[in-house]
Amino acid sequence: MQSIVADIEQTLAEFHPEAHCEETGKVMEVGDGVARIEGLRKIRLNEMIDFGNGVIGLALNLEENSVGAVVLSGTETVREGQVVRSTGRLLEIPCGRAMLGRVVDPLGRPLDGKGPIDATEMNPVERAAPGIIGRQSVSAPLQTGILSIDAVIPIGRGQRELIIGDRSTGKTTIAVDAIINQARLNREAEVSGGTQVRPVFSIYVAIGQRQSSVAQVVRVLEEHGAMKYTVVVAATASDSAAMQYLAPFSGTAIGEWFMDHGMDALAVYDDLSKHAVAYRQMSLVLRRPSGREAYPGDIFYLHSRLLERSACMSQACGGGTLTSLPIIETQTGDVSAYIPTNVISITDGQIYLESDLFHQGIRPAMSIGISVSRVGSAAQIKAMKEVAGKVKLELAQYYEMKEFAQFGSDLDAKTIALIEHGKRITELFKQIQYNPFPVEEQVVQLWAAQQGFFNDTPVEKTREVRAKFLEFVRMRRKDLLKEIGQQKQLTPEIKKGLEEVVAEYQSLV
């Protein structure tokens, strides 16, 4: 009996993290960025392996007689028979405010040529998602500045909203617009010294993209003053599959630092389709059995454990939030494919972009019928709820009647009015990229549309009139916009002010 107890104690001691001692192993074979190592019997999953000369590997396959590890960089220096050492540490990445304004790789190493990063805190690249008890319902809006999204498909802080569509339909533009809008709100809060809106720090994760595309996104963010509040994690197409696999987890770890410290963060994953392909490539090289479409069987778990880390934490747990905007690229609009259906089932809604709408000049090319937010109006201020409540229904009726009207010209006056109103709402939803609207200006636009302000305007001139009207409101009634932003609801006094400013504008035109 005593010998059995001793054996159990010895086994527990071997697998206890604190009982770890440095082990050595030998590389049996290496190729395609993967090394098979003999020894390292006490190593843990996701533990770092030191190959020497600054080369780091990650233990992913723990087999009976060997360890399968991906080499994160410097694969060409690894040789068969080489001695390697376990480190006893899981993979970590530098975190903190020092990361803001920087472009880094998935290991936290700078790529922007601005010197070393003075970050003293570290976060594990992978960790368990927060439990249900520590969370609370999503209630605060994360305003993208895009009228069609903030009005119809609102996003809340702590939500996971999928952006899905074919190639070149504006998916990245929506995400970049959201980051630019957070930077604008942050600057306004700094200038006013107000505490009504908490700042949101953004993490843009580029997976498998061309270096020129990443550089263009960074340039746009710098031009709009958003890099000051943003971290860019880049694993480009020229990087290994292992680095592309790590990138979204590293970005999430950086965002979790802000959430853990009671702040708000936004993580954009551009895109998880390429992430899935990188994981498939890595898994096949590791000789893991493939499943549907050659993807490994745990591809769903891979994305679910990533996205479940986004949360709106309760006040008892700090009250921080991490919002996710994963991007998925579809092939010819096939949302029923394997990876799209997986990610749709994990997220709290999706913004679906249609190629046909994009080519018709409706940008953002959001399909009202398929797009949905499961958080809904809980992520809107009261003023927006009031003016946007009927918009989705009106647009759905417009698209239905628009199809019906193609088969005949005999339409009653009510149907014609509905179609004409829908045309003008659709025009209002067209928006220039990198030009987000403040929420108070969104409210003014939708209120004016609901009151019939644009009904007598030719459809093609709707946006032109909108621009002139907003400029008039900014010049003459800046106090009214400020009051809407502070009150967050349409009080009788604000409605009276809106009626006055509309009457004044119409009298001058």
C-alpha cells in the first residue's frame, strides 16, 4: 500500500508545474517549420522550448515517446541531433500601455523600427476564458461611426460581432473605421476631461496578409491619429504558419491586459479564414488526422477558445471589456461553408457584406436581411433607439416592395411612399470610408429622415443635402449636438430645437 502511495506522489510531483526542472531533448527530425524531439518527458502543452541562438519553439504534440514542436522563427538554423531545453514557461507576450502605437509580431517583438518596447508586464498567449459568474450583460455601446451599423446592427462593448463577406467587399474598412472612431472619441474625452465615455484601446491583428496591405492600414491609422491608441500585431503571408496561428491569441492577450485593468479594448482579427488555413497547414505537418475539408477536428475549439475570451466583466471583477470583430472571407457568398458556419455559431451576430450591393455603390454593402446583432438595442443610447427603431423594418419592407414593383407599375400611393422613403434611407446609409459620424450627428440624420425632411429631395442628391444640413447644424446649433451627446436621449427641449433648426435651414434654402 505504501509503495502505491509513493508512486502516486511521485507521478503528481512530476506533473506539478512548480516541480518542473530543466530538461534536455534531442531533435530527431525537422522540416516545414516543425521539429520532432526525443525526450522532454515533463514538458507541458504550449510550453516554450529553447533551441539555442534565440530560436524558440512551441510544444503542441505531446506523444508517448516524442514531442512535436513548431519552430516560431529561425527554422533554418535547427538541425537533426541538436540538443534543446525546456524552459518551464508557457508562451507569454509583453503587454501594457507601452505597446500602444507600435507594430509587433506575435511574440511581441517590434516591427516598426522604433526601438525596443518598454513593457514590463507579460500575459500568457493562451489562457482560459472568464467564467459566467464574472461576466455581466452587454449594455454600453461601441460606436463604429458607421450609420448603418450603429442604427441597425449595433455593437456593444464586450460583444463578438462577425464581419463576413467575399473578397474586396469592405470588411477591413469597417473594422478600420471602428478603430478610427474609437480614437476620435478618446481624443474628445481627453480634451473635455469628461468621464462619460471610457476610452477604448484597439488591437488590429493582421493574419496572412501582404506586408503592403498591413503598411497601408498602419498609414491610414496614423493619418487619422488612431495609432496612438492602437496596437498592430502582424503575421504576414511571408511569416510561418506557426506565427500566423499565434497572432490572434497574442492580440487577445494584449487586449486582456486592458480588460483586466478595468479598461475597454477592441480586437480586430483580419482574418480568421487565413488563420484556419495556417492551423490546417501546421496540423497536417504535425501529422494530426484531418477532418472535413482537411481541417483538423479541433478547428471549432480553436476559434471558440479564442473568441470566448472577449467579455464584459462585472464590476466586482473590474468592469473591463474586450470586444471582438473577427473577419471571415467567403467564397462567392457561401456562408454555409465549414469555417463561416463555425464562426457564425460562436459569435453574437454578423455583419454580412454582399458583392452585388458593393458593385451597386451601396457602401458599406451590408445586407439588412442576413445581418443581425444578438445584443440589439441594449447597445444603443436612448436617442438612437428612438430614431432607429423602425429603420430595419422600413428597409425590409422597401426591399420586398422594390422586388414586387418590378413586376407591375400599378402601385398605390402608400406603397410608392414606402419605396421612396426606403430609397432615401439607403442613400443616407452610404458613407465615405474613414469618415465616421459622431452618434449625435447620426441621431440628427435619422430624426430628420423620419420627419420627412428628405422626402422632397431627389434621391441622387440625398447625401449632398445631408452634408449641407449637418454642416449647418454644426455651425448654427453646435450646442444642440452637444446636448444630444450629453443627455443621450431626445428630450422635449431637444426635439423642439431640432424642429427649429430644420425650419431655419429650409427657410434659407
